[in-house]
Amino acid sequence: MSAFRWVALTGLALSLLPAGGCSFFPVNGPSSANIDAQSSPTVPYGLVKLSPEVVDVLAAFEPKGLAGTFTDRKPSSNIKFGIGDVVSVTIFEAAAGGLYIPLEAGVRPGNFVSLPDQVVDNDGNITVPYAGAIKAAGRTNVQIQNDIVTRIKNRAIEPQAVVALSQQRTSLISVIGEVNTPLRFAMPAAGAGDRILDAITRAGGIKGQGYESWVMLERDHKRATVPFENLVMNASNNIFVQPGDRIYVYREQQKFIAFGATGTQGQFAFDAWRINLAEGVAKAAGLVDQQADSTSVYLYRREPRSVAQRLGVDLSNIHDELVPVIFTVNLRDPGGYFLATRMQLRNQDILFVANAQSYEIDKFLSFVNHVALTAYSVESPIAGGAITRANLVGRAVVAP
């Protein structure tokens, strides 16, 4: 085929391209130019170039898990009684012949009387003879003891009272889910300083691997979730348990998604408590040599508004509390790999590697070549047919 005709067919191919240019060809994601221009008609986002300062900000404001939601760092104080608890009361007097100890106390084993165990009633009270109804719900044993003594001290001989939990039916802690022995146990009356890991240990420990296990704590109508290994590695999240806590352990691998010019696209499990961006690229089989633009590696995630502001994101058109942010790193820069090893991936992050411009040009030239070959394959039989007909009628035809 002559050069003139090849150029003509190239022009035909160009005329077939719509106004969108390379959008005429199938692509596996947005171009680096579109991402860098922050041109999205659907979701406004911030674009942040990865730098040591950005990594430091992200590390300083990493999600705090349990510690960020439950800020009380104090161990549980003495347990307060609740409705349904079974209480024992013992009253001592200094000598016989008082309110509770008869004159013939010499035949008794001691100068005290133990009242029958009783349940804290629906009004939150217990009953003590000669003292009446004593408020028990929401109070400690010391407070109840002092109240009893105050009421009987004018009638008993130097009285003393000892109040104890006989059966604890409130101030319980539940540990359920992927543990070996789900249970509900009573909070020790004298604070033992149990923490979240101690409670899970009481339940026989977790069933699965640490990196695939999550711990959710529900307390006072608030919930927070943290990877199990974060409890082990980050002491601030291993907070003290409190009465009424519900601890739920479940298994769910942390995952990220890889699209674009990576060796393998799809969803990948961390298989660890945490991995960095460099490890994520490696899990996705690296960058495709002839396709990937190593200067345009992007990480999609949402960051809290306060963090996005510290990263310099323009929030004028973004009103959500979780701000869409795309981080970009240049892996053609040797230093980019050091940044990638410091940038921690999070669960459900999206990794995208844009195509190189040369790869898009190759696709266009392949398309032009395909159009040219198709046109030539159609033209040749037509020319051959013309020559054959000319021979049949005795005419000379010059093939084009």
C-alpha cells in the first residue's frame, strides 16, 4: 500500500476518534492527567503528594481505636451493687446484751449476727432489722456499711457492719464471638485491674490468627473496633475493662484493592497486622514494565476532616467529615521507595497505577494499523476482481 494511502487511512482513524480523544480506547482507570487536575464530576477530592512531612502527619493522627473513643484511662473503682445482686450482711457489737447480741452470748462463737442473704429489690434496697430499708443499688459496700451503722448506733453497742456480695448478678462483662470459651463474668469487687486482653484471656483467647482478628468494645452506647494485634502492639488501646462492657471478637482479613497497571489486579489480604505501600505494590505483582507510569502511583482513602486540613487539602467544596483524599507518589524517584515503605496501608485502601502516555500511543498506533490492514484486505479482492473482469473482455487494467 502506498504511503499516501496509509496516511489517508491514518486520517480516517483519527476522524473516528470522538471528542474525548483517547477515551475512545478501553482503559483500566482514569489518566494521570485527570487525577492530577482533580477533575471529577461526581466526588470532589483532595490530591496530596507524598512527602516525609505528609507521612509524619498521617502517623501522628493515625486512627486511635479504643483509646480514641474511650478516653478514661483509670481502672474500675470499687464495684457498686445493682438490682438483683445477692448481698450478705454481718453486724458486730462490742458486748453482749445489745441490739443483736443476747446476754447469753457466752455460748455463741462470737459477738456478731449474720443476716440471711437477700436480693437487692426493684427499688434498689435491702432490709436490715432495726435499720429499715437501706439503699444498696448504685452504692459500694463501704457506703452501705456506714449507712447501717449510722442508723443503729444509738441502740446497738459500738456496732460495726460488714456488707459483701454473695452473688454478683450485675456489673458483668461479656466476651463473645471468635473466642475459645465465650463467657460472661463478674467484675471483681475489689478492682483487679483487668484490661481488654485480660478479659479475652478469661474467655480462652482468640480462635484465629491475631492479624485476622478484630476486637469491638461496646460501652455506654458507644462502639469502637481495633485489630487484635493492635491491642498487643499498642498498649494505649489495651484499656481497662469496666462493668457492663461487651467485647466482641470476630475474624476479617484486612484488605486493599489494586487497579490499573499492576502485575495483578484484584483484592489482596494483608496477611499481617499492617503493611506499607511498598509491600502493597509487591503483593499486586509490582508495576507492569511496558504499561505503568511509575511517576503516577495513587492511593485512595478517606481521612478525617481535621487530618485533611493539616495535609493542606482545599475543603471549600468538600463538606463531609470523612474527606476523599488521593495520595500520589513518584516511584521513578529513588527516594519514592523510602516514602512508600513508611506509608502504612489501611483496610479497604485502593491502590491505582496509571498507564504511561507511551502505552496509550501504542494502543492508538495499533488501532491505526488494524484499520489500515482491514482496509487493505478489503481493497485487494476488489482490485483483483477488476483485473479479472478486464481480462475477460480483453481490456488492459493497471492495478492501483
